[in-house]
Amino acid sequence: MMYITIMAENETLDCITEHERILQEIESTDTACVGPTLRSIYDDQPNAHKRFMEKLDARIRNHDREIEKMCNFHHQGFVDAITELLKVRSDAEKLMGQVTDTNRRLQEAGSEVKAQTEEVIRCRIQQRNMATTVEKLQLCIPVLEMYSKLKEQLESKRYYAALKTMEQLEKTYIPRVSQYRFCQIMAENLPRLREEIKEISMSDLKDFLESIRKHSDKVGETAMRQAQQHRTFNSAVAKQASVGHYMKPVYSLNGRTHTHIPNGLLMDDTGDEEEADEEILTAQDLVDFSPVYRCLHIYTVLGDRETFENYYRKQRKKQARLVLQPQANMHETVEGYRRYFNQIVGFFVVEDHILHATRGLVTRVFTDELWNMALSKIIAVLRTHSSYCDDPDLVLELKNLIVIFADTLQGYGFPVNRLFDLLFEVRDQYNETLLKKWALVFREIFELDNYSPIPVETEEEYKLVVSRFPFHDAEVEKQQDFPKKLPMSQSVPQIYSQVKEFIYASLKFSESLHRSSTEIDDMLRKSTNLLLTRTLSSCLQNLIKKPHIGLTELVQIIINTTHLEQACRYLEEFITNITSVSPETVHTTRLYGLSTFKDARHAAEGEIYTKLNQKIDEFIQLADYEWGMAESDGRASEYLMDLINFLRSTFQVFTHLPGKVAQTACMSACKHLSTSLMQMLLDTELKQISMGAIQQFNLDVIQCELFASSEPVPGFQGDTLQLAFIDLRQLLDLFMVWDWSTYLADYGQPNSKYLRVNPATALALLEKMKDTSKKNNIFSQFRKNDRDKQKLIETVVKQLRSLVNGMSS
């Protein structure tokens, strides 16, 4: 119990101590922070707040007592202070009156000073404002002056200077007075002015591009003319050097080119001697490039150079495509090609100038790309349009233009090897046009030829012919007297001269191609071979096939081709003299004229054989045998005698032909005549034939044999020509002698008398005679001889049929 009492007392003491601490915190702590302290009271033991309230009341009462003691201690002093303050109040009212009066008098006395002071202040303010205004104006005037200068530059189209002025305004002048509205307006207006300058400069560039497109041909014409003059000048220098004349080198001064020559005058690039020199024009002389430079500088200043470069290159690519597009009728005249080349050269001369005069506007890569594109298009265009050209002069002019075109652009650093390769294709086209032209020339020569030996009345005429054609004939040269005749006709020297003219014409194309003599020699020989083997050969073949060309003309053609063939070696020498290339060189092409003229001669020979046979057929068509005649007329048929006379006269003309040709023609004619006579006997439309007709036919064959034995053409051995009629002779002998027993007995024997008589042929003819015997001898059955003959015929027919059947089986 006692312990409990002690514990209660201890707890009471702790509670009192805690309350004292809380009260001290409340007294010393800000009112806003009292809440946590009070909350701790309620968190303690139950009824603790009551004890705290008691403790709080006791503390309040204690403080009240202390306040009361303090007030009682200071009350008398407070009363004394109030009493003293009441005494001072009256003095303060007096002082206030005095101060008010003094202030009034002071205000009245300082009003004038105040007015003057205010005037001074106002003047000082005005003075300060004026100084400030002058200072600000001094800052603004340069800005206004620069802006005015900008306007003047814009009006005078000095856009690059205007941009520099704008840059100074923006970076230097406007920032100094940026607070003023007019400067803000200026600053806002400058971007718009820049855009206007860009648009104006771009417009000027577009005008320049349009102008350069129109004037490219003039620039190109000037550049190509200068290149041609340079080539002419170099040729003149080379010629002078070759003959030993020395010419001082060319020098250039102020755009003028001079060359000293021995007489002290001046020679310009055209090679003409002049007192005054012609100024050499360049791209700058013909074209005003300032719009390009100006626009490039403007866009560079504006930081938009890449846009300008892309636009310029894009537009130039478009213009390149337009320039490369040819006119549809360009191939009709050389002027069309010249305009086309002038425009292209002008375009690339301008681009070359832009490349070297500007930094990076166009690059070598860009120009090379443009040139490669252009070169492919040019080659395609020239291939197409040159194929339309049928005039060799125009093709030659085109070749010269291509050479000048290539030399011009090569002088500006553009590769032109593909153009020179193209010239080989153009050369083929040129050769084709030459071949067509010379085909007309050859045809005209052949049409105007009289196909007769050339009559020579005087020695001058003979020398004239020999100068035109390498004619050598020992027999003709031995004849001292005139007139005399040369074996060939007038077309031979004309053909020879035209072949030489063709070689000259072909040589013209090889000039200025930068090719070696060997290559030129090869080109000349190949083109000449084409002329001989294709053009001349074709003309000869067509001539030979023409219906109006008779045997006499064919004979003369054979003679002509023989002389032309012999002249081929002189053509080779002619080419060798031109090119100075030995014909013994390994790769030298040979002329094929020998085969050409041999082929033509063989064709003419074949045509002679054909025409002879046709003429024989014409005579045979005139034959009018009376196949049922009882007896012959006792003389040969008139048509056959005419035919033999024709053959005699014809073969007399053949004396100028080579022996084998005349012999072959004669043998061919006799064989054809024999075959035609045999066919006449065996004609299926001929149903009956009498012995009298056989006898008459035998007389005609005898005349043929006599003609063959008369040696119409010399050179036949023995009776070779008569053998052409051996088939007819044996057949007719068989029927004339009626030697059937011998024929049938010796048939198949190599030494048979009628070895050349075919059983089928004999059977066909015998059946025609059998039918005649039946028709003409109505009462033959009443005569014993006739009956025996008829039986013999039937017997022979049966045996012949058995032979024919045996052959067929």
C-alpha cells in the first residue's frame, strides 16, 4: 500500500514537471505551433488535461498579479507625462501658426524664382531632347543613306552591290537603331527585296538562256570557221615547209593572230595576205555572260548557290536535248547539217567557257556527261540522216563538216574518237552513193556506145586515145598509115577514165581522216573492187541481157572486156602512185577486175550462144516442108540456105574473138541446128511423112554438112564440126537405103554403121511413114511389092518396139 502511495506521488511529480515544460513551450512558442504541444496533453494519462488546466489557471493568475504590480509601479509616471504633454500643446499651436505664416511668405517670395526655375528646367529638357534627337538622327542618317543607296542600286540593276548593301544594313546599321519603327519596316522589307532580286536575276538568266539558244549557231559557226581556218593554215604551213619556205610561228596579241611570211605582209588564218588583220572572235565577243555571273554571285551571296547550279544545269540539259533534235529535212541540204553542227558546237563552246570562267557552276564531270549524251545522239542522228543521202557530193560535204566539227570540239578538250569511227560508216554510205552515181554513168556510156572499133584518122587522135587508155597492140602499132581502127569500142577508154575518176572521188573522202597511207590504200582498193565487182559487173550483165544487143554487139563487148581486163594492172599502178604503198605489201588488197571482166565475158559468150540458137530457131520457124510430097525438089530448102548464109556472115564477125569462143559458138550453133531438125522430124504434131519428104530433108542436111566441112571458124580438127549432124545423117541413111536388116543385126555393136540411131527415134519416124503408105496407096494390097513392103515395115516396127521395150525394162 505504501508502495502504491509512493508510486502515485512519483507519477504526480512527473506530471507536474511535464506540465511546467508544456507551459514554457506555450509561452515561448509562436501561436501557430501550439497545436502539437496541446495534442501531447491529451495523449498522456487520463485526466491529465484537468491537472494541466489547473496548472494553467494557476499560471494565469500568477501573471495577472505580476501585471497588476507592474501597472501600479508605473501609474504615477504616466500621469505626469500626460500633464506635461498638455502643457506643450499650446506651444505647438503657436509654432504651427508661425511656420504657416513663414511658409506663406516664403511661397510668395519664391513664386517668381519658381517660374524662372521651371523655364530653365523646360529649356534644359528641350536642350537635352535636341541633343538626344541629333544623336539619334546621326545614328539614323547612315541607315537612311544606305537604304537610299540600296534603292539607287536596285534601280540601276546593280543587284550584287545591292545585296552587299543589304548585308551591311542588316549587320551594321539597322541594329544601331532597331528600336525605331522605320528600321523595323526596313528590316521587314529587306527579305522581300532579296526575293525580288532573285526573281529579277533569274529572269535575266532565263533571258540569257533563251538568247544563247538562239545565238548558239552563230557561236558555233564562228568556232568552226576558226577551226577550219586553223586546219587550212596548218596545211599551208606544211606545204611551205615541204618546199623549203620557212614561216615564223603564229603569235597572238590582243586577240589577233598573225603569221610572218617572207614578203613582210601578214597572213591571217584563212591564208590570204592582208595588210590589216581580222580579229579572232571568242565566245565573250559574241555572248554577254554577265547575266550568268551576276546571277551566280547573287545566289552565292544569298546562300542559295546550289539551287542556282541545279537550275542552270537542268535548263542546259533541256537545251542540249533541243539542240540535238534535228530537223526532219536536214539530210536534204548541206546547210541543214551545217546549222545542226553549228548549234551543237555553239552549245559546248558556251559550256566550256562557263566551265573555265566560273568556279563550280558546271564541272568537268557535268560537261563530260552532257558530251557523252550528245555524242550518242549525234551519232544516231547522223546514221539515220546520212542513210537518206543519195548524193555523193552531199555525203562528202557531210564528211568535211563532221571532220571540222570533231576538230573544233577536240580543240575544246572533248573526246571525238567515236566521231572518227562514225566516219567509216559514213564512208561506206559515201561509197554506196558513188556506186549508184557511177552505175548511171556506166549505163549512159553503154547506151551511147556504137559497139564498133574506134576509128583513128590521125596520129593525134591515136595519141589522145592512148593517153586516156593504156592500149598496147603490136599489130596496130606496126601499122604506120592512117586511118586505122582500134579493136575496142569508145566505151573502153571512157570506162577506164571513169574508174580513175571514181578512185579520185573515193580518195576525197579519205582526206583529213588522220589515217595512214596503208589504210587509205586499202580503202581505195576495196571501194574500187566494189565498183568493178558489183557496179560495173552488174551494168555489164544487164547490158548483155538487153534484147536490142545483137551478136555483133556481144562480140564487141567480149573484145572490150578483154582490153579492160588487161588494163587492171594499170589501175593498180594508178592507186599505188596515189598512196605510195607498194603492191607487194603483205596486207595490200588486190583488185578483182580480172574476175569481173572474165565473168562478163563468159556471160556475153553464153548470150552469144543463146542468141545464135534463137536466130536459128527463127529461121527454122520459116521452114515449110510438104511432108507428103512424092519426090524432092532436087535442091535444098530456101530457109536453110538463108540460115547457112547468116551463119557464114556471123562467124566471119567472130574472127576478132578468141579462137575457143568462136569455135564453141560454131559448134553450139551446129548442134542446136541438128537438134532442131531432129525435133522437126519427130514432132508429135507431124503424123505422116513421105519418102519424098525424107529425101528433101536429106538435101537440107547435106547442105548443113557442107557448111560444117567448109570450116566456117578455123581451128577445128578433121570432121569434128560435122559430127554435130551425125545423128541426123545415120537416121536419114537408114531410111534412104532402107537398110533395116543391117541396123537390126548390128544393133548394140560398137562398130555398128547406125550406132547413133536410137530405136525409139527410128520407130517414131517409121510409124509416120507407115501411116503415109496406108493413106497414099489405097490399092496397095492388090500389088505384091507394096504388100511385101508393108509387111516389112510392120515386121521392123515390131522388132523396134521389142528393142524399145527391152531398153525400158
